[in-house]
Amino acid sequence: MDIDSTLARSNKPTSRKKLIIGLLIIGCGLIAFALQQWLAPHSLAASQLQITSVTQADFVVKIRGFGRLKSKHQRYLTNTDTAMVEAIHVYPGTRVSKDTVILSLVNPLQAQRLSVARLELARQKASVNEQIINQKSQLLERQANLTILKSDLESAQLRAEAESKLIEQGIVSSLDYKRSLLTVKQLEQRVDIEKQRLAQLADMHHERSKIQQELLSQFELNYQVQQQAFNDLQITAGIDGMLQALNVELGQNLTPGTRLAVVGSDTALKAELSIQQSEAEKITLNMPAKVNTFSAGESSEVLAKVTRIDPIVSDGRVMIELDLTGTLPANARPDLSIEGYVISHIIPNALTINLPIKAQANSNAMLFKLNPTTHLARPTKIEFGTLSDNKIQLLSGAKVGEQLIISDLSKWQHLATIKIEQESL
């Protein structure tokens, strides 16, 4: 037997055992090192993190939007007839009163129509005056006839009365007396007839006067219409405010109904906010609101309330109209860019924190809760509720006064703890 071969075979198991033991020692060392690294908290500087405290108060839920101030009262200026722009007196941005002339238009045909209407009215007035004179003359003639008949009647009555006394003495015959009585009777009848004719003539004159006055009224109305059309060639503002737009040029020929300019009130204003459709569905009429005009040196927020919700959706947004109930700042003017919000509701005694990065309403997230004593932060499941501005409601996972890290630490969520290093003074 070869002694060396035997020794070599007996040493092989020993070497293999040593190798296995060595590998086990190395593996255990690596595991121990990894376990030590996992258990040892990772350190982050507090200055690099956003840390917020949980507060409790009434949570005002705001729905924000952007938009512009608009005139509450607007007037679109148009022309009523063909014309040409002769002069432009005022340009956009100028404050105007209701009597301010903005444009002067010219229309030769309208001047001619006005002249014809004036002449026709003058002729009709002359005709009416002539008729009045003729009627007075006719009435005077009838009244004169009536006066003569009355005088004749009185004479006949006196004669008959005298004869009635003389007939007994035989001085006057009964035949003459009867003739006198007949004359009195005839004159009385003629007086009555003349009175009726005078009354009928007065009634006829009255009816004719009414007809003439109606005709005169028609001519006067036609003249007023033509005069108004002529006056309308001077385009006035109509309301106090500001000229917001001018849509014509000097010398431009216009057709009836052309949009000439827009005048809007500059003190009576309203606000129009553009709000996302999903948020606008939560808004109802008369909800309180505020508008920010970004005025320097004074309060720029103005109290308001919702007065109209536009039913039309444009590019996923809805226009909300607000009535400004508060005092307007000095910089308030039509078409001023603004921001604003509507207060949809208030959640009493709500727990809130500043909005964490990537947080969404009515969702769950893992945030690191900081222990201010140990400066260690541990991942905690947080349930969110309503979101408004840069605040979000907490439904569960934290209490009042506790601190949460709202920075994005998603890559550290696998760690059991994180050490927050405070800056030394």
C-alpha cells in the first residue's frame, strides 16, 4: 500500500470541511452587516424636509378659479340707418357720461326726410289754424242770427202783451191780436230751431277738430321719428361708465344695425370665474365667495356671492358669475384679471395638515410621523379627506399636534425608521 496516497485521500474531507466553514462564516458576516445596515436608521437633514403639524379647526373648503371683472351694465351702440362715420370723438378706455357723443355719422337722405317732414307738419298746422278760424266765423254768424230772432221774439211778445190790454177797449181787433200771437209762436219756434242748428254746428266743428288733430298728431309723430333718426346720427354713450370697445373706423360706410361700440359701467362691476367642471358641480347659487384683485397697498379681497352658473361647459370649465358685495379697491376696473374662490362648505373641528406632495383627496398614503423627542420618523398610514387650497383633511392616522413629513419620501418607505438630524445652532 502507498502511504502517500492514503494520506492524500484522508486529507480531502478535511479541506472541504474547512472551505464550507469558511463560506458559512463569510455568509453570516454579510447577513450580519446587512441586518445592521437595515436596522440602523437612515439619516436625513431636517432642513431638506417639509415638516408640518396636525392642527384642528373649522376647515373652510374653497373652490378656486380665475377670471376677469366685467361691467354689470353694458350697452351695445348700433346705428338705425345707412350712414358714414364722419367723426370719432372718444376712444376705448375713456370715461364717459350718458350724454357723451362718441361718434358722428352723416346721412344726406335723412336730412332730406327730416326737411320734408317739417314742411308737411307746418302745412298741417296751417290747415288746422285755418279751419279753426272758419269754424269761429260760422259760429259767430249763427249766434248773430239767433240774437236777431230773439230780438224779434221779444218785440212780438211786447206787441201781443200790449194788444191784449187794448182789445177790451175795442182799440185793437181780435184778428190783429191773434196775428200777433201767431207771430210770437212762429218766432219761438224759429229761435228753438236756430238754437238746435247752433248746437249741431258746434258738435260738427268739434268732430272735425278731432279729425284734424289726429291728422296733425300723425304728422307730428312722423316729424319726431325723422328728427330722432337725425339725432341718432350722433352716437351717445347712453350710460355713465367707460368706452370699452370701438368697432368702426373714420369714413367707414355702415349698414343698419352695425355694432359700433360697447360702453360698460366702471363702478358697478361683477366677477366671472372659470372653474373646473368637477368642482363647479359642488357650487350652488348664493354661496359666499371672495375675489382677489391684487391691489397694492390695500386689501385686495372683495366679498361676493354666486349669482349665476353658466350651463355651458367649455374646455372642461364652467363660468361662475359673482355679485361683488364688498367695497371695491381702487384698481378695480372692467377686464381686470382676478382670482377668486367660492366657499362650498365648512367642516367643523377638522384635522388638517399642509398638502403633502402627490397627495389626493379621499385617498390613503404612507407618511413618516416624526417623534420630536427621539428625532426618529416612522412610516404611518394616513387617510385623507377633503382637499382645499394647500390644506387637506386627515380622517385617521394622526392626532392634533403630531408632526408629519410631507416631502416625497417614497423611496425610503421600506425603512422602519429614519433619523432626522436637527441643525445645530
